[in-house]
Amino acid sequence: MKAFQLVQTIGSVAVIGIMALVWGLPAAPAVLFYEWASDAFGSSTAWIDAVWTGLTLSSTAIVYMLLLIFFSALIQFVLHVRIKEHTVVRLHSMTTIRWAICGQIGRSTRPVLQHLVPSFVANAYFRICGAKIQIGAQINSALLNDPNLLTIESDVVIGGGAIINGHLVERGELIFSPILIEKGALIGTGAMIQPGVQIGPDAVIASQAVVPKYKVIPAGEVWGGIPARKIKDSSER
């Protein structure tokens, strides 16, 4: 226990260094872009120069955002825990530390990512991080935790602010359990999906609903509430 606490403390310090890399390295090409654009579009006229400077700064910010997302995804791809099935590990373990580092990197990317959902950029980010996302999925939330445990089929719509968690902590254990969202399903705004949930084709999870762990939602049904319960059969739709 004490040894793990020491490792955890060292790991927390190391995360600070990792964050400096995650935020800092993508800034280097962005700075070069700014210098190039400033030289290329500079003007001797004050107001024209001010306009170009503003446009250059905003363009540099966009370049930095895209590079940050891509670099963050690559680091998570390298570091994330390779788990694809229901798995239980001790909370005080190296697996927990690796998972926590990836989680912190993901959280540090969200302030940027939230401006790019829904888009192919956000979908590409989640795919690089390990999610299986089919063509046509519409993801309006940046709060997809544990992307390596997510399978999102075509024509799925995930509402803004929806939270999808592939993990939970119980009795000193860290539990990972895959989540499957099948073709055409709808996850409402602000809904929360817990680990191990399976949502059938064309099923609907109402806004702000909380779907408990390991719940199986049959095809076409509508579920809502806290905890989520069936409120409409598929035959009633």
C-alpha cells in the first residue's frame, strides 16, 4: 500500500511533465506557422497589418488546436490499457496508473475538443484513442471516457454533454467493461451511460437519463429517468 502511494505520488509529478509535452510540443509548429504568416502577409499600413495579425493569430490557434488533438490521441494510443472485454484489476496497480495518465491527457484535450464536436476531426480523435466508430455516427459530446472500450455503430447519434464511461471503481477494484451502441440508436443530451451497457438498434435513451452498469436495452425501446427504465416499447414508436 505504501509502495503504491509512493509510485502514485511519483506518477502525479510525472503527469505534470507529460502535460507540458502534450500542450507544448504542438505549439512549436504553430509558432513557426505564425512567424511564416506574419512575414508573408505583413503590411506597412497600420489597420491592414492589425487585420492580418488578428487573422494570423486566429489561424495559429486553429493550427495549434488540431495539432494538440492529434498529438494527444497518439499518446493515448501508445499508452492506453489494451482491454477489450470485461476486466477487473486491483485499484492499486500499474494498470490503474496507466489508465489514469491516459484519462488526464484526455481531460486536458477536452477544452479544445469540445469546439470540434460533431466533426470528422473528433471522430478521428476517438478512433485513434481506440474507439470503434462506424461511418455515419454523429458524436456531439467530448465526454466519451475510455474510448478503447467503446463500439459505436453507423447512424448512432450521441447528444451534447452525454457522458459514456467504460470504467467504475468498486471495493478497491477498477472495473473495465465494454459498451456497445448499435446502429441507429440515440443517446439524448446529458445522458449518462455506465460500463457494460448494450444499447440495441434504434433504441432511444432520453435526455438526462442514467443507464446503470451492465444494462441491456432492447432494439427500438425508449428508456429514461434515473436510473433509466423502459418508458415505451418498440411497438409503440
